Amino acid sequence: MQVVGHLESQLNKERERLNAMMSHLHMPKEGEKIQHAPVLNQTHSQPPTSSHSFSPLNTSNDGPSEPESGLIREVHVSKSFIPLLGENGKSVYTCLIMSLKMVVLIVSDIQRSADFYQKADVRPPFTYASLIRQAILDSPDTQLTLNEIYSWFTRTFAYFRRNAATWKNAVRHNLSLHKCFVRKENVKGAVWMVDEEEFMKRRPQSKVTHSSA
């Protein structure tokens, strides 16, 4: 599948970026802990049976959602990390690393569960900002119009095809809310691009505020 192949290529790039950053910071790999929860099999066509429902996507304070299923892994950064630039440097670089780790995990989950997401009416447990970024980076020119972003959502996730289009309001809200999304005019009209540096500056949060959108 072309989509899976593209995601696999991007996943490798994200992992290389993460390893390069951690190597630059001299962070010991054995100090990290990534707990891998079971990954959904691509052949699944029904949502997994669980006593927990998926956390709704956040529309206002859009940070990484707290895992409520096996689709997201918990990420823990070693507390023994000695910052090279003092406490401020520790805060900044820890944020960058956590953001990049979350990106890697999201790409990995979408890649491995692509068939499941395309068939099952399950709300993906990722933030809108992360999904929008993924949509833009999936495009050949790494830029998309608003309608093309909508199309990526419905093409990739059955949930957005089968449910009320109120989620489009959340997409527009996040595009205008986050500085990492840059709007530019070209021959196609208004297109959106991702400022990766700004995206990585977004401070990871452990929980989100549930929204009906």
C-alpha cells in the first residue's frame, strides 16, 4: 500500500531525527523507557473490546492525549539527564525530545494500524494538531489546502467519513490556534505548511480537556 510505504519512510526519518537529537544532547539511551502497548493488527475490522473508550480529540488546549487504549504508548524520559545548558536548557530540550518522541509514536501507530483506521468507526486517539501535521507532511509538496486536509482525514480514518462534520471546525480552530501552522498563498490559493521548529516547541501535556467537537 502506497500510504503505508510513505508512512514507513517518514517514520524512519523521524526516528533518525530523534536519535540525532538525543545523541547531540548526550542522553543515554538506556535511561529512556518507552512502554510499548499491544499494537492493533491491520486485519482487524472492528474496534477492540475494552472497558475504556477513546479520549475525544481536543479542540482548544490541543496537547497529546493521555493513552486510554493500546494505540498510544507511554513515554518516560530519564530523570538522570544532566542538561548541558542549565535548568532552562533542560526544560527546552526535554520538551523537544518529548514532542519528537510523540511524533514518532503517532506515525508508527498510523502506519501499523492503517487498515484498521480505514475500516473501523473509531475516533483516533491523537490530537488534531498532530493529525494536521501528519496530513501536510504526507503530501508531496508538504503543503495542503484546507479541503485537502479534510480529504486526508476522511481518506485515512473511517471515523471522519461516517460521523458529523463538526470535526472540521476543530481542524480550522487548530490551524488558526497553533503558530506551527503557516498559511501562504500560491497558485492553488491558500495553502497550509508546517513550521517544524514551532511544532516541536509545543509543550507535551499529560491530559487534555474533553470537548464535544
